[in-house]
Amino acid sequence: MVAAVRVHRTGGPEVLSYEEVEIAPPGPGQIRIKQRGCGINYIDTYFRSGLYPPPAGLPFIPGHEGAGEVVEIGQGVTDLKPGDRVAYVLGPGGYAAERVLPADRVIILPDDISFEQAAGMMLKGMTVCYLLRRLFKVEAGMNVLIHAAAGGVGLIACQWANLLGANVIGTVGSMEKAELAKANGCHHPILYRDEDFVARVKEITDGKLCEVVYDGVGRATFPASLDCLRLRGMFVSFGNSSGVIEAFNINLLQAKGSLFATRPTLFHYAATREEYLSLANELFDVVRSGKVTIPVNQTYALKDVQMAHRDLEGRATTGSSILVP
């Protein structure tokens, strides 16, 4: 029996139940790991609330990323052994002291990346990688708008976009978050509660607007985000922390400049082992270079998971948050 967090009914943070569960031994092609850190992400709240249905139904263990040590391997696993340091993106199932995983969905962790860093960056960092390097290739001189610039994805995205030479604009909810975003590569933080972010984007870009908008907020920033885009610009909706974007007349995209709009997910950009490794290795390389850092600004004990979700949804967090079993 190991400690884990389970959801027996969907709802608010109060439905997160800390309990003991039995973890099966690894089957063919699987491994069992002892987790040193479990990442907390907004997607976990979507499954907990019932917005996204859990693949295997109720009850389920939430959580999509983590890092730890291999403790047991199943039949046919030849490229991993007990004691190996590994990290992964796969879910749900991550909020637990131990976890069984398919061996082909874990990645050997470089020695100079800590378990805590890895737990706080695999999903968020690989998300940033595909957003900025695969879905839309950010290049030097581009104007880029990143909503929630002081969040887990936001701080990594600001650093990486800055590294690529973009003019980085970001929305934040407080002066403290503005300073944090600025320290992480956001050239122009906008206090969205006090300022009209569309007007500020027009001012910052001298009316040229942005080539791309990365929006993990959703309802609260749509459709205003479209007004921040230049002709044939790209609107990327990759999350909905404020609520989902409702159905809209697609002619709106034509009216606002023949815009492109997409609602992607990391799992479609890491669908194959090759794609998965490519994203992870590019992330590892940029982190190991020191040019992108992973700010793990909140650490919670696994038993304090309800508090962690309340803080996340209450916008009381910055950077990455992790649970420690």
C-alpha cells in the first residue's frame, strides 16, 4: 500500500482524498517508480471538476507529470533498470508515492536536473516547447503575447520566447507578478485588471500587433485576444483557467484579419516515441544550458493537495508547483 490522492466524485478541491492504495506490480513493458515529485497543473483541475472525463472512470488518481527512481521493471523492459532516474508526462495517475508506467513513456533524467525541477517542468516545459517550436515557430523580432505570464507555463514561455529574440508581451494579475514576469524575459508586462490589454498591445507594438497569442486563460481573454493579432495572425488556445471559450461564429476570424485559431494539446504533439523524446531532449538542453530556468515556487506535501488546488485556482501561485510524497 502506498499514499495517493484519489477522486471518487467530481467537484472542487474538497473531493481530493488522501488515502492508501494498492499499486499493482509492473506488467510486460511497464516499470514501477518511486516518485520524488509530482507536478501540479491546471489540467488536473479539469479532470477533478469533471470538465474532462477520466479515461478509466471513477475513482481515479489525478496528476500528469512526475519524476523519481525506477524500483521494478516488467517483462521485456531492457533499456531501464532499478535505480534509474526518470521523468514523464502521462496521466492521470500522478498524485501517488509510487506509480506504474509504460516504459516507453518515461525518459532518463540527466544527472544535472533535479527531481524537483523535472516534476515541475515536464508537462509545462514540453508544452512551451511544442507551442513555440512546433505549432508556431517563434522567431527574432516577432511580437508575442503570452497570457498568465507569471504562471507555470507563462514563466517558461517568457524565457524561451525571449531567448528566441521575440518581443515578449505578457498579461499578469498584480505588480508582484509583473516584476516576476519581467525578471523571466517578459519585456512588457500588462496588468490586465487595471489596463486594457488590447490597447496596451497596440501601443507597445506601434499598431503592428502580434504574430501569435498564447492563451491558457480562455473565457476571460476571448475574443479580445483576437484584436491583438496582426493580419493572418495565430491564436493559440491551450488552456481555460477562467472557463472554456464558448462556440463562436467562425466568420469572426475572417472579419478580424483572416486569422488562424487552434486548440492543441501536448499529447498530440508527443504522440510517438520519437516526438516525445524530441520535445523532452530539446527541453533538457535549454534548461541545462542555463538559458531557461524552472522556477518551482510552491512545494506541498502530498497530503496537502486540497490546499495546492485552492492556491492554483485562486491564482495565488507563480511558476511551477509540485507535490512531494
